[in-house]
Amino acid sequence: MTTLRHGDRSQAVLILQKNLNRQGARLVLDGDYGDTTEAAVRAYQAKIGLVADGIAGIKTQSSLAGGDCVQLLRNSDLVAAAERLDVPLASIYAINEVESKGKGFLDNGKPVILFERHIMYRQLATARHPGDDLAELKRHAGQLATTTPALVNPKPGGYIGGTAEHQRLAMARLIDDTAALESASWGAFQIMGFHWQRLGYTSVQDFVAAMSAGESQQFDAFTRFIETDPVLHKALKARKWAEFAKLYNGPDYQRNLYDVKLQRAYERHAGCDCGQGVAA
């Protein structure tokens, strides 16, 4: 299913317009995703509680076709985050649009994850309790890297993607449950499990349970991630998009134009009523 947005002209847009008209919109069926179609999309999203960003992605199109919205991110989640972080709602729309993977769950209902074998190696070689023998932990991690390099490895890689990442995680959990869960990134915003304590969860298992419950919980983790990083939070409040992107996406942020995408998304959302000012 192709994401549709302002400026698109296609048969898919025509179908979208027909579906919106069935929900009460009065659009001219011209296949042109212009201002009126974008406004109709926002209105529909607002009516059913989805993120009202005016973009007809898989969630909006699935909902129009009668799909279930129970696990999906709600517009109220973004409003609450804007209040909590003390930033304009348009800023939250922008980071959700650019930094989200689009959806937080696979078709089988499991959260989107990516298992990082090099983090597994690091976590296994980290002392957690008083009396832990660090040299022995490192020796054991090195031994596992030799026998199970797809799961424990000093170097990143070995990704399979999709549901197969859960198979990798399941095998890693047989080695060490906590280290394995800490070594995966979770949900639409790909928050690493090892951040659980900083983000205020009681355990990594508690964090994973939240990430498995719904996109609202995943977005809450993302909000906590910003909230507990003063430098990142300051960059967002000042709308220094290049700094925010460098901190969140890493030094290669320019290659993917994350800062440009964030700036453009912010300007677009700030230009409509839904993105004006700090959420009330």
C-alpha cells in the first residue's frame, strides 16, 4: 500500500477520494491530492482518533477500508507529548512523520524489532552485579561469538528483517533473556531495550511488555527518550533540526536529509490549524 500525500496525482488518490466521500467528505473526484483532499484526510483522521497529519499512509487507508485501529498511535498521544515536552504540536507531528518507521507492529501482531548481535556481545560482557568476574564474562562472550556468531558478535550485522528478527531474538533469549531483550530495538521508533532503566521501566521485560501493547506505549517510550536526554530535548525545543537529527540519527543524518525533512515537515504542519502553537 503506497503512502499518499499532498501533491500526488494518481488512480490511488482517486480511490482515496472515493473512500473519503463515503465517510462524508464532498471531494471532487479528480485524483489530485490537493489542499481539499489533505483537509479531508485530516478531518477523517481527527474523527477516528488517528494522527491527524494529512498523510494517507497504510493506517489511514486500512481504517478507511474497515481495518482495526486498536493498537495504532492516537492523535491524543501526540497532543500529550507536545504538552509534556513543552514544544509546538507541529514539532511532534514532524518528528513522528520523519523518525517513525511508519508502523510499530508486523502483520502477525508482534512489535517491529531489529536484533543487534554486537549489542548482545557487549551486554554479555558487562558486569551487572557486585562480584561479577569481568574477565570471565568477556571470555564467555568471546566463546559465544565463536560458536554463535549470528547472535553474539563484536561486529554489527546479520540482519534478516521482519518476522525473522523475532526468531533471532528467541534464540538469543535462550542464551540470556535479559541481554537479548536489551539487544533489540523496539517499535515504530526503534528504541533500544538497554535504555529501559533510563526511561523509567522496572525491567527490560516490563519495557518489552509495553512495546508489545500498542503504538501509544511505543510513542511514550520515544517521548521518555527525548525527555531524559537534556541536550536532545533542548535541540527540539529550539527547533535546531540539524542538531536534533545528528543526536537522534547519528553522524550520517545528512546523507538521509533528516534535518531537511524535519524542517519541511514542521513548516507544513505549522501552516495548518492542527499544528499551531503548543498543544492545548
